[in-house]
Amino acid sequence: MINIFFRGFIIGWAFSLMACSPSPAILVDSYQRSSRSHLYELQQWQFQGRLALQTANDSWAASLDWQHNLNKDALKLSGPLGVGAVLINLDSGAIRIDTGNGKPEYSQNPDKLLTEKLGHFVPVSALKYWVLGLTDPNLAVVDFDNGFQQAGWRVEFKQMQLLGAELMPRKMVLTDGMSKLKLIIGQWTMPNLIKGR
């Protein structure tokens, strides 16, 4: 059912490449959501990492480059040597998905379009908060040790990494009872990390 992403990647391949990270991993007990509210003020950030999604019917893995600037997000998912690149652009509540076939798709409902493409609900609108270790302020939340639950997804922070004085996520595992999404972030870039911290 995943018709925009590449098939046949071995998840083990992806995670063997994730093992190398330029930032030191910090034990998960360093994660505390209550101490992260200042990160809502961030207007610009970027990271490179690797992503793997596993469902009952399919699985895929990809490199991920995510750039955030104000209300705009640009995600690039790609396989080995850039094969099968998919570009996802989010801009003020709209989404554009370009698979390189010359027919990009648009929608004013990002979560719905991405769900249609993946064949499974992945809340991309909330992910821009979750990757920072934040909750989506528009959704109800239930906290637990090392994470929280929102939109039917359990978000766990397995490892954190230092970026200056900030602890940022390194390894995250998201589950909703039917799917598991793993993200390992190898490198964060925040050119205008919050002043005064």
C-alpha cells in the first residue's frame, strides 16, 4: 500500500548505518518534557537522520533530512545513493508531495493525504513538535516516563543528545498498536538557538 516510498529496504541495513552519530548519546532519563517549553519558540532548525516504519503488511526505511523555517517544513526521504527520493513540503497547513514522477500532489489536509499514500495514519502535523521532544499544543496529551501519548501514538524517547546546552532527541520510537516508527537523528542544526540560554 505504500505507493510513494521505496520497498524492499531491510530495516536492519538502515539501523546499522544509524549507529554512527557525531553527537554523544545521553541516557533516556535525561528527557523531561516540563523543561522543554522554551523550544516552542524555535523558528529554524534542521536535522539529518534515518527513519523506519513497520506495519503488519509492509516496512520501509529511509534517510531523512528535515528543515523547518517558521511555518514551513521541507522533508526529503531517500534511499541508498539518493534512489527513490520523495520531497514533502508543509506550508501553513498545506502539503505538497513530489515523488519525482512529474505529478506532485497537493492537499490542505496534510495528515489525510499522507495517510492515503502510506496506507496508515501518521500524524505529520504533530511530528514537527514530537521530533523536538514537545507535544502538539493543539492535541490532548497523556504523559508517562520518557515520553507521552498523543493522537493515538505513544512517543518514547530512548536516547537524547547534547546540542550546546540543550538536550535534543536522538532515538525515538513511536507506536500506535498497529505500526512502529523508529527515528534516529544523527545531527541537529539550530543556527538561532534560543537567545539567553
